Amino acid sequence: MPQTVRKSLGLQAGDRVDFVADEAGGFRVVALRKDVKALRGRFAGRAKPAPSVNDMAAAVQAEAAARDRASKRRRGK
């Protein structure tokens, strides 16, 4: 990495960096620091939102019903 880039990011030998995709389709170079505040926004857009409790309950109920139907078919009922 060019010295001018390292200097502008405040990097020293052995420091780690990450390449983060931006909205324009390019990438940003982000210095990884031990300070948690420096990680803000680093994972934005990388993960889907967690399902709601109601969504999880509905999925469990649907799976249980499907298994019950399959079990009844195997037993011939």
C-alpha cells in the first residue's frame, strides 16, 4: 500500500485493513482498530435483519405441521 495512503489512514507496519463495499459499487479501505467506535458502520448492509419472534413462531409451527403430516403418511393414517 502506498506510503501516502498508509499515512492518511494513520496506519503503521503490521496494522490490518478491510475493504468495505460502498453504495456506488466501489470499495473503501478501512483501518481496523481496537477501538469499537472505529467499527461503526463497517458491517452495514452485510447482514439481513433478524426475523421477528412471530416469524420464527410461524416457521416452527409450519415445520411441526409438515413433520406431523409426513409421520401420519408413513403410518398410513
